[in-house]
Amino acid sequence: QVQLVESGGDSVQAGGSLKLSCQASGRTYSMCDIGWYRQAPGKERELVATISRDESGNIKYGDSVKGRFTISQDLAKNTVSLEMNSLKTEDTGVYYCAGRRCGRVDYEWWGQGTQVTISS
């Protein structure tokens, strides 16, 4: 099992910045990818950004955040961060840290979520 705990959610004004962090614990060696998804009220959960935990460090971003958000990780500390800049009201939602087990397609482990609210 892997446990994921997010932190850093807050309320900020549009145009501002925010940094989210996720601490992973447990059997992190079985996790090949880690990243962030978000869900806005009344909308489906969507990809924000993910990063591979192998040497490739392959990164994927959702189209709506490309150029504004940056994902990074510290493998030694088992943390992943999301730097969010030029925030828009549509970035409002609950941000979830997620982990994908090696050999699986879907993300299996999820944090409890952290609320991000962007006001105009």
C-alpha cells in the first residue's frame, strides 16, 4: 500500500501563484508514476500533471495547465510538488495526489485532496 498526503491548498486571487506538495509513504517502490488530478464542482476529474519515478522523469501535463504549472519530485524524500502560476478562476477545485502502481494502467492510490480556490 501507498499513502499520499497533500498540502498547500489555499484561496488566492486570479493571477497569483500557489504550490502544492504531496508526501508519499508506504511501499513507494511499487509506484511508477505520481502526479496530480483535480476536480471542479460539477465536473469530472481531470489530469493536471504526472511524473515518472524512473530515470526518465517523463512528465505529462493537462492541456489547460501547460505553460503555467510545473511538476517536480524529490525521490529521496518521496515528495512531489506542483508549482502553479498565473492562476485562473477555472483552476478552482480539489486537487488530488495520485500514484500508479508499476504494471498497471490506472492510478490506484489517492490522497484525500486539498482545496484550491481562485477568486477574480
